[in-house]
Amino acid sequence: MKKIMFIVLLFSVLISPQNNKQLSDFAHDFFAWRTISQPVTGDDIPRIEKLELWVPNYSPESLKIYKAKYIEFKNRLTAIPIINWTLSDSVDYLLLRSAVERVNWEINVLKLPESHPEFYVSQTIGSLFDLLLISSPFTEQRAKNYLARLDAIPKTVEHAKKNLTSPIKPFAQIAVFMLKNIREKLNKTADELEKIYPDLWKGRLNKFSADASRALENYSEWLTKKLPTMTENFNVGRDNYNYFLRNIALVPYSPEELLRMGKQEWERAVAFDTYEKLRNANIPEDKIFNSMEEQIAQEKIDELEIRKFLEGKNILTIPVWTQHYLLKEFPEYLKPLNFLGVNDDLTSISRSNENAYRYITKPSKDMGFFQRSAAIDPRPLMIHEGMPGHYFQLILSSKNPNFIRQHYFDSNSNEGIGFYVEEVMLQLGLFDNKPHTREIIYSYMRLRALRVDVDINLALGNYSINDAGNYLEKTVPMDKATADAEAMFFALAPGQAITYQIGKIQILKLISDAKIKLGDKFSLKNYHDYMMINGNVPIALQRWEYLGLKDEINTLWK
């Protein structure tokens, strides 16, 4: 009887809004401020909709305000009395605490505005990239937003020169690399936008692009001249990394424990990959698609089949309002800036009635690691990025009646879910019609396990960026361009690369605990539905709320 009552309570957890007024009021104020102040990144998980005509503001005066706002929000949250709180209230409080501490991580620990020259590449052309990614046709308002951000670039560059008092040399070199041929790229984008949407720009696009190009070229030259005076040291160190794990990611493990977990998963992935290759030794290799059109058409078929598979095997619920995750050829105006981040449009809270898209190019044997796998079989990458991965999880989480859980993000849960669903589909037989696709899944596993090693050793100062890139290239193995890009990104964003593997391990632990605690009453579908709508919530908090197990939460604050 107790187990039945527990299951009934789970359904109320799935749909509970946030009724604690003080927490709710705080959340609305904090996330409204973050809509303005949250930095742009190349990652697709933390992309948020900005206000109309928003432009980045990192003037020295604004940075002082941001640092003061962190203290203000931290003190205000701490002052909220813990009276008659539900378990969900406690979870939401810890989400808000994590979100506030992320501000501290960005501006006081990583010191992005003072130490990361590439930060300003993201706030300038990276903010343009975010607008260009939106797959629906340009509107007059989006054109105005684009012009506003383009026009703000010279001022942002001037702020960068004032703020960068302790620039890190490897990150400056990354910025210079990203800005190579920037005038040509911005001109190409402007020409294509003028060609497709000639009535939206009113003669301003080319002028603003020229001004932005001049400012960014000047910034690149300024950084290059200052390189000899910059520090080589970029690692955050063990104490800061541990602070991130315990206060922001809410991961209840030490860096050393994470390394052991990653090593064990690496060994498993290599062994299973070996078995799979032996199993498929006499099966002809799959060929890449002959054309982009063929790949787009096959992915559309596969996406529908995956939906049928998920529901037919009682894996999870797909709401009728859910749109589709599809492929699309790169628009010409996006191509010049496609190096700035993940090339997908996962839609947003206000665009949940639109399809999501990933942009692709013509299939080729020379493609990068992930792109080539998708040109052989679209399903592995689609499962992670689209259905039932990021797109599906994010769009369900955007419908969570709890405002806090709509707007909070931490990649550990999102990427953990994306990696987890890959193996769920593998184990349940989705790829049995194309055995070599199982090898693709195992190659993904190898990479995600190695990312734990790379992330932590970059953060602790044991690897250089070149070391990390070479290690990934030779050991996954993977192409050099993708390996180097991964190493650069993980050096810039410590704590991100562990999210795939560690998040997945935490989900498997939760499922194991749930099965033992609930026995035959445990429903995998019920947990998956809970996991998806609460997919922005760190797994340790999911486990506490779903099962009432607080041991991991207690571990965070020993």
C-alpha cells in the first residue's frame, strides 16, 4: 500500500507549480535580470531568448553593478525563511542557490570579463550567430535586433580593452583565431541577408558590418600585440573546481572520484566497442548518403520511427503538441559564422509551436566526427540532440508549471540525459537493423568517458590545450579539427565536459535505487516522464525529490 501511495505522489510531483511566494518572487526577479546579464556562449543548452533590442553591456561600470547584484541576490535568497517548506520547495531553493552561484563562477572565479579575451567574441559576433540560427524567416523585429547587436560591437570592443586586466594567453590566441578573416565573413553574411531580405535593412546593414569588422580587426591586433605580456596559466585549480561541483553543478563527487568513474566507463566502452566490431566483422560497412537531400529525407523518416519506438515500447510519453526535430541545409547567411557554436535551433519557450532544426552540409568522407556519423546514420546524433534528447527535453521542461524549473539550467542534467537516451535506445534494440550504427554509439561512449579525464586535468593544470587535443585525436580516435575544438571549448568552460558521462552515471544510479526501493511498482516510463519535464534539474536533486533519498545532498555540504 505504501508503494502505491508513493507512486500516486510521484504524479503530483510531475505537475506541481511553485506555490512558495517568496521563492517564486525571487525567481522572477533573478531570471529577469539574467535575461539581460547572462553571457552569450556557443553552447546550445544555455541559449535564452533575449529582450527585443537587447545588446550586451560589459562596461566597467556595468561589471561593478553585476558583482553587486550577485551579493544582493545571494543575501536576499539566504534571508528567505524556511517555514512550511515542501520537499519541492527545498529542491527549488537549491536550484536558485546554484543559479546565483553561477554568477559568482562567471564573474569572480573564472573572471570572464577580465581574463577571457574570447568572451568578447561570443558577446559580439556570437550574439549575431544566435539570431541567425533561428530557423524561421527573418522578421522586421529580428532584423532590428540584429542591427542593434551589430551596431553595439565597437562599444563592446572598447569595453573589452578596458576590462581585460589579466588576460590569459591561450584564450587570447583562441580569440585571434576566431577573428581570422572576420571582415570577409561579416561582409558575406551581410550580402546574403540583403539578398534574401532586401527590405529589412534600410541601408544600414553594410555600414554597421563595416564598423563592426573594423573594431574586431583592431581587437585582434590589440590582443596579438599584448600576447607576450599575458599569463599562460588558465587552470582554475582543485578548490575552485570543487566549488563548482558542490555549489553549482550539485555533483556529489570529488574530482578524484570523477576521474575513477570516467576511467571505468572508458574501459567498459572500449571493451564493448571491441565486442561489437567482432560481432559485425562480416557485415559490409554502411556508406554515407549520396546527397544532403537524401540525408534530410531519411532523418525525417527516422524521427517518426523513433517516436513510434518510444511509445510502442512504453519508454516515455510524447505529448501531442510536440513538434519535430529535422535537418535543414545551412542558409547562406549563416555559413560564414557557423564556427561560433552548435549549429542547431532547438526553439525556445515562446517558439514551442515550431519545429527544431539542425543545419547540415553536403555529406563527405572528410566531415568531422559527429557530422560524419550522421551522414551514415542520422539517428545517434538525432537521439542526443533532438528526439528524445535535447530538443524534446528542453521543450518539455519549458512547459513545466514550475517557473524556476523552466528557467534554471545546468548542463550536467541536460547532457547526462542526452547521453543516457543514446544507450537506452541501443539496449532496447533500435539499431538492430543497422549493426554498424551500434559501433557509432560505442565511439560516442569512448569520447564521453575521455572528456571526464580531459575536463578535470585541464582544470587542474595537468594538460595543456594541445595535450588535450592530441589525446582526444589519438585515443577516441577522432579527426584533429574536432579534437582541437573540443579541447579549446573544455579549457574555456571547466566542468562542462564531465556532464555527459557523470550525468548519465547519476541517472543510472537513480534508476537502480528506484527499482530496488519500489520493486515491481517501479515504472521506467513514469521516471522518464518525470526526468524529461524536470530535465533542467540536477540529477542529485531529482533523486531526492523522486525517491526521498537525501544522502547525496548531505554529501555536497560535508
